[in-house]
Amino acid sequence: MGSKEVIMHVPPAEPRLSPLAFHRYAADFLQAALAFPTSEMFSPAPYDLYCRALELGFKAFGLAKGGDVKKKLGRDLLRALARARALGLDSLVTLSGEEEAELAKANAYYVEEGFEFFPLDRAVGGYPDLPDPEVLAGLSNRLLAAIESACHRC
């Protein structure tokens, strides 16, 4: 008995994550950053985790408000913040001047994957102009608490 092959043509799938999924992942990254053990040796890991929490938080809000998170936001925290603001984020949470300044410092590393990979020039220079991790933690907490109900409504 011979076997017959059946060829199926399947259109490309487009997975859609909900705002709540983005919020959940953001909260998980935040918890991982908060649980990271302190050490006298520098580690970029908690910075990366805070930035990822913020990125996903801004994008969760954007999705909750019907925005498209694919619109050239990438890993750029400042673009993600601007997009979220355009969709009304400031009505739920506003950033202080200090938080904006620390976010800009974080973005300078994060957008170029500087917390994930070893940027030799910055490492040799002692990682200049690092953001304050406590400010990033506070902002992440406030952001995720403020947008949670908007994410649940979708």
C-alpha cells in the first residue's frame, strides 16, 4: 500500500498578546529586578529587568488603549512613553522630572542592548551615567499599579 502526501497551505499566523499579558510580563520582570541580590560588584541585570518592565508597561497601556505597539517602538523607552502619553497615560500617572531624567539615562543603555551585552567602552569607563535603580523601581511600581485596571478591561 502506498502512502499519499497531503500538502496544506496555512496562511501566516499573527499572534496577539493582550494588554493583560504584557502587564503580567512587566510585573514578572519587575519582581525579578526587586529580588535580584545586591552585591558590591556591578551587574547590569537589574537595570535590564527594570527597563524591560517599563517597556512592557508602556506597551501594555498602548495596547489597552487600542494603539499599535509594533509602530517602530522597538526597545526605545522614550518612544514607548511618548506613544503611551499620546494615548492618555498622563491621566493615570505622571512622571516627575527626576523620573524622566533617569528614564533617559536608562534608555541610552537599553535601546542599544547595553545592559544585555558587554559594551566595552562603557565597561572600561565604569558604566558612566547609570540611572538610579531605586527611581526605576519606583516608577515601574507606580506605572504598573496605575495601568492595571485599564489592562484588565480589554
